[in-house]
Amino acid sequence: MRLSSITVTAAVASGIAGASASCDSGPFPMPLCKGVKIEDATIATLQQWMAQGALTSQDLVTCYLARIEQTNKYLHSISEVNPDALSIAATMDQERAAGRVRGPLHGIPFLTKDNYYTDDKHNTSEGTLVLLGGRFVSEATVVKKLRAAGGVLLGHSTMSEAADHRALSSYASGYSSRTGQTRNAYNLTQPTAGSSSGSVVAVRTNQVAVAFGTETYGSLVHPAAQLGLYTIKPTPGLISRYGVVTGSFWHDTPGALARSMADVALAMDILVGPDPHDNLTFDAIGHYPENGYASQIAGKDSLRGMKLGIPWDPYWSTNGHINSPGIREQYEKSIQQLKAAGAEVYNITNSPFVGLANKYGGGQASDMPPEFNHALVFSTLLAVGYGEYLADWTFPAGDERRGKMSTLAEMAAWNRAHNDTTGALGNGTWWWDRKTGQSFYDAGVATNGTMGTAFWTAFGYVRTAARRAIDLAHAYVLEDGSSSHVVALDGVLIPNGRGGNRGNACASLPSFAGYPIAAVPLGLDGFSTPFGLCVYGRQFGEAKLVEVASAMEDLFAWKGKPRWYNYDTARGPWDLPWPGYTCSDASQDRYGCEAAAASS
């Protein structure tokens, strides 16, 4: 893996020097930063220390670089560090000394996923080799806003190659040809569950204070669950996507991954707003809270009278995660905590999600008519998205790709021509589809980006049906004898975790709908990796999600630290050590998973 030419060794020496105590147990204790415990510190806490003069922005950059040097060879969470990070931090320190503080992000180091184009000295490649070395016409709008707010770009985090849009099956989430396999610091044999893998790992292991990822279909909320972080996947269009490599115009959205909902809300206040380069952002005008998203942060007392729904089928019944050993009991305990705090919890037995989501929670129902299969939508939009993005993407003079990389088809052909490094022809490895190596690319190429009748039929039906289902779930019909009335719910709760051979299931329908989701950590599963709750919101309902999720954060106060299990032995994709079980269709129909012989 290539880190930038910044002198990380010197930063390590400076950052660790004087660390008289470490801040956690385990093989990689977090050193103090100039005598200050920055482990798991929120943005507000870091700002307080800088305001008091206990730390500078340069100190933070130096200490985070030291942490990257200490841990990245095991985690593969950082693609490159920004060679200008220390000089940017110095500028922020000079401004602070002169009495100018731009805002709550002033001097705070941040990372962006490797699909955010940054107009500087390090690469943006979407985790691919095919785009490595190229340049976009302009820096991503979100990066410009973060810089203007005083943030210090520390570097790029790793990601699943092409944001999990390269292969349709038999691929390892978090793997890319450029940087290898990103690892989950709780248990390095377990997945990170989505393409924003490096961002979540970096924040959770204190390589940075806050990081930014993207979601098309779960890549914010699912990794947040697997690493015990907070996030909101916004309604597409709330935050500009310009300058971020496109997977799907109608589904993609950037978002923050952080240690608190307050940090997520702070980032949203910086990033929202219309952008002439992204016409979907104009749909959000009029939907921003009057005093900003940070004003919606609430404590657990706000749960009193809050109305929350639990859709039994399929998410709380036959979902693989909740039927994994010991998991349902933890969720039931959390529901009791919510009730004890005064929340009104409604069991949605007549779930509007039945027939849309499959029986086990993820994806579409198996009996969905083929003309409504959303796979066609994603494949078509992938071809369209790359075509539009590549129109403003160039390579240096003399590069063989210059003038020859304008379509997804040309990207796929380049990958095949460089099979030794890309595995595009299917090389029998565990990280790519063994038959083609890039089946998602191939499916996109096959559509030719044609948004014809078949596309609009599938897109229109599924989007409308998913929106109707989520809206109906928020309108609980309370029967009272011979009469009934509708209870408007503040949020709909969905289990968010993995189990056996089953992946996370909370993101599918909100992706189809283009609706927001919040993620809140809750506990540890049998593999010692975190899980949590998703909270479904309605279109542009992020302010309510901030309120609900922050109140739950205050109640649950989950603080589980990574234990780095198998950090020195993990080799293959997911070794599935203890406790040993699998969740088959038959076992989930019985609300359970099948025991297997425990492995060491």
C-alpha cells in the first residue's frame, strides 16, 4: 500500500513522545497526545482542548499520523495521507491565534472515502487501479465545504473497490485491488459490512476524529453497525454528490461517520445546501431545520412520549441477525429500556414491508415480478453514472488511458487487459466473483446505460412501493374497540447487524425509496463485533432522526472498545471463528440459527 511521502516516522516519534500512559488495553493502546487523552474524543472535546491551549491542530494531525503508522499495516484503513495535512493544520493554528475560529470544525482532522475527489497532491481512485492517477475537473463540493469550515484533510480512507459496484456475488466487502482487505478491529476475521470500510475503522481505532463515506445501498449504516459508530444516511440530494464518483444518481449520498450523533449533526450543518452541479439538491430546499441539525440533539428524557414502531415481519421475525445466538435477548432488553424511559413502542404486526423485502430482510422479495427487479435499475445507473463522471475525468499526458476512458465498458475492458493485478477475468481468489471478477460492471455494460421503458418501469414501481411502505409504517393504526385512529410514529426501528451467513438487512428499502436512516450502536454479537439499531425516517426527515437517535445514544450509552482479536492470524476473508453457527432459510423460519461445531 502506498502512503504519501509525508514523513510519518517523524510524526510517530513526536506524537508518541511523552505518552506516559495509554488509554486502553489490548495490543494497540492509544498513546496520549502531548499528555492529553484524545482516545474516542468527540469534536466538541477536541475543540475545547484547542481553545484552552492544551493541544493544537498540528498536535492532533501529528498524533493521528502516529496512530496510522502504528495500526494501518493490520487494518488497511488508510489509502493515503495528505502530504499537506501539517501545513493546513499550521494555517488553522495561526488563524486561531489571531482570534479567528471558523466554526466547530476548525482545526479538526478528517478523512474522506477514496471516492471523494480532492484537488491536492494525493490520489482519488475509488479503490480501483483503473482510475488511479486520474484527475477530476473540480474538488468535491463536500470537501470544499469541510475545508472552508476549517477542517484539516488528513487523507483518504480505503473502501470496497468501486463502492461494492464491481461484483454482484462472491466478493469481499472492504477489499480493493489497490489497498487490499480492510479489517474490522473488533475481530479481524469479521467483515466491515459495506464499502465505507476504511472510514468506520479509522474513526473507531482513533486514526482520525471524524470520517466521511457514501451510501448507495447500506455503505454508511451497515459499516457503522459493525464498528459501533453513529451515522445518518441522508435523503439523496440533502448533501451534494458533485465530485464524488457516481454509483447511482437516485440512490447515492455522502454522510458522516462519527463517535456521537452530535458530531454527525455538526457535519450535516456544514454540508447541506443546494449545489448548481447537483440538481437533486434543490429538492431539499425548505426541509432544513430552522436552527440546524445540531439543535435537534436530545437527551434520554426526550424519549418520554416518543412513539417508535417495530415491524415484526420480516425484520424482527425471520431476519438472520436477530435469530443469531444471544442477539434477540439483547434487543428485547433494549426495547424494555426504551419503554422504561417513557417511549411508546408499537408492534407493527401488519407490516407494510411484507412482499417488498425478502422474507429474511435484505433485498427484494423472491417472488417479485421480474419486470420490477431493481438490479436492472442499479446496473443501468452504474453505466450512466460512470459515463457522466468520466466526462470530467482526465489522465496525465503519456498515460495509456488518456482519451480512452470515457465509459464503464472501457473501464471493464482495461481491467480485463490488466487481469494480473485486477482479477477481472476471475482468478479463483476469494475477493472477486470467480467466474468474471467484475459481474456488476458487466451487468452495467450490458444495459448500455439505456433508461428506457424497462428501466423506468422497475425504478418507478419499486421507488413508489418502498416510499409507500415506509410512510405507512410511520402511520400506526391503533384499534380501540369499534374505532381506530392513526398514531404518527417518530421512528421505525430495524435490527442492524450480521449473523451466520446472513448480511445486514436494514438498508434495502430506504435505498429503493431514497429515504434517510440513522444508525445507533447497541451491543456485541457472538463474534465480538458490534451491532445496533437502524431508525427509518421519512423523506428529508433527518432532523427527527437526529432527535430520536441522540436520545437513544444517551440512553444506551454504548462504549464497547475494539479488542483486536485475531489481528496477527487473520488471513482469508472471513474465517468465522467462535461461536460457530449458520442462519439458513429453514432455521430462520423457526426463529433461530443452526449450531455448528465451534472452531478455534
